[in-house]
Amino acid sequence: MINTDVLRDLENKDVGFYISKIEKNDHTLLENIVEKHLQNLFEIDHINNSKINFSNYLDKVNQKDHQKILTKKNRVLPKEYLENILNKLKIFKDLEKIFSKLTITDEENLGFGNFYWRLVRPFPYADVGTMHKDKWFWDLGTGKMDNKIFKRYKLWISIKGEDKLGFKFVPGSANLNLDYKVELKDAKLKPVFDEKSLGKNKINSLKGEKGTFILFNDELLHGGEVLYNHTPRVSIECTFQVKK
């Protein structure tokens, strides 16, 4: 659920985020459609793993196939999936009441909004990227948006997790002027931030039940967190833009 405090918290750079939980029907829909998409990806690649699910993934999928198949572009929900769920998810209906009109951005240049999921394996795997502000990616050329007219926000939803949900962040970091390096990876310029420059007590772990979500402005410093779960954690996210 989302209440009217959301805009106050998002625009306050001493905060920069809003945490709540989606409704049960929303969670069930997202869990089913992401697991179905996961299975379809392995079937399309002719790997005999049609019975793959979130719980048995670690036993059935090796490192080579994981890296080959679960690329960022592959994890973007297909257009027909997107149109279907956007009409059904209450979370987006609630967001539209608050932001009037929102558009999911297309960073991968696929011709439609990118609503993409992640499946992150627990330790000893480290499938997470370094901490960053989303703004840095846009500043380096990922996606296009008229900054004079629009502003961006990110929605991150936990689909499967255990208390710690695999998302870490620094409250108030929109106020921090942080330095980062730039590297070329997968034909894209990407920011690389040394989180050792932060005190550990500044980094918060998102905790909660499945269906917990965090909505934040694109200057919040955040990243994935390596967990010691028994099964992978699964989440889904998108960036959306609204008029200023």
C-alpha cells in the first residue's frame, strides 16, 4: 500500500525513499509470471530444465548456463507480459493516483518499458553489483530523458526472500557528493563506487516479508547484498519517469 507521505519522503533528500508492501494478489501475480518467464528462458535455450523453479534453481542450473541465460535483456519481461500485468497490479494503480501519469523507461532500447527481475544466488555466489546511484548510469548515457521536464524514480519489489531481502541502501545519500570511477563493460559505460569509503553503520539492509518494496529517487545510493539464504532471492524492478 502507498499513502500520501510517499512524495514527502521521496523529495526529502535527507530520506529519499519510501518502504511498504504490495498486496497479496500483486505478489502472487508477480511470483507466477516471473517463474514462468524463468522457465521459458531455459526452454527457449533448449536446456532440459522445464521444471526449474525458484526453490530448486541452485541444484539444476550450473554457473555457465546461469551467466549465459540470465542476462539483463533476457530478464526484461516481454511486452505482452508487461501490458498484462500493468493492467492488473494494484501497486501501479496506486502510483498513478499519486504521480498522475508515469512512464516506465526503456534503458535497453527494446521499444517498450523495462520491468525486469533478478534472481540472485546466495553465498558463496556474488551475483550483485557495486553500490551506485541510478543517476550515475543515466549521466553516463544509459537511457534518454529530458531532465528539464521529467524526473525519475525506481521501484524495487521483493518476490522471494528471507528477512534480509538482498537490497542495501544509504538513507539521505542524495545529499552526498560521492566520487566514482567509470569502466566500459558490455559495451556500456558503468559507474564503479568504492563502498569501503562509507562507514558500515551508514548502510541499511532492507528487511521484511516477501512483497516488501522500496520506492526511491535516483540519487539514493544503493546496491545488491550478498546473502546466506538457502535459496536464491528474487526481485523485480523498474524505473519510471514523471513530469516535474
